[in-house]
Amino acid sequence: MDKYVCTACGYIYDPEVGDPDAGIAPGTAFEDLPEDWVCPLCGVGKDMFEKQ
């Protein structure tokens, strides 16, 4: 699975880790994140992420 980087702050979404603080389980692909998911560091939406 691909990692994605936030173009606003540099946060890297790693699907092997997920986003436990937001209830996103490890193994969740970026494409499978809810549409309202936001960067846990700066709060921007998925549209501000690029494939790493």
C-alpha cells in the first residue's frame, strides 16, 4: 500500500499504521479513508495529500 504525504505540513499517512487517534485501523488504504478524514496534524482534507 502506498504512503501519502500532506502537502501542507509534511505528515505522512502510512496505511500500515493507520490513524488510531481517529479510529482508522492499521491496514486501511488511503483510498479507503472516509471522505471527511483530515490530516491529524494540520486539519486539511484528503485533497491536500500526494502519493509518496
